[in-house]
Amino acid sequence: MTVLKRVFVSDIHLSAAATPGPGLHDWSWCGQDEADDFAEFLKYVGSCGEYKEVILLGDLLDDWVWPVDLLPPTFANILAAPKNEAAITALKALCANPSVKVTCLPGNHDMGLTEPFLAQNFPGMIFG
């Protein structure tokens, strides 16, 4: 008998970086290496056949950790950030996989997430 697994993931904190340069800094907690690792994890979950559900427990995106004197990125900016491309592509593919249910709950760093935004950008994702 095969037992399908459910995985809970939290605090990914995908964000958009300020353009590197003198006096500028990537304020995000999730850098390129972490975003790429998350993409590989999502690909594995979607392809191995062991998982029936992925539950994202808040802070998938992060528009909150940002210097007070700079305008934070929008969720659209975060999805379009080049460093997040592999992770966003892998998450969209996982949401389109009919054998894996993907649920996303907003956290305190992405509390502005809405069901329409997720439906538009990640068809198949369930807003929790």
C-alpha cells in the first residue's frame, strides 16, 4: 500500500531585490541560492509521486522586510524578479499538477495576498 504524504512549508520569503550597486543591498531573506533550492524542492514534490498535498503556511512572498525609506516591492514585482523565476515557474507547474493539491495561507510578511491574485498568478492554488 502506498501512503501519500502531505508537506507543510513556511517562511520562504521570496522578494525582489534592489538593483545591486553602491549603497544598495538585497534586503530579501531569500537569496538566489535559496530560491533555486525551493524550485528544486517543488519540482521533486511534483514529480516523485509521493505527495498528495503541499500547504504553504505563510510568508511565501515578502513585501514587508524593507528599509523604511524605500518603497517595498509589490507582489507583482516579486513574481517578476529574475532571481525568483525558477521558483515561480516550479510553483505554477505544481499548482497545475492534478495529483498534488497546493494550498497557500497568508502570513504576516504577505498578509496582503488575496484569492484573486493567487488565482490569476497560480491557477489551481487554493487560498486558505
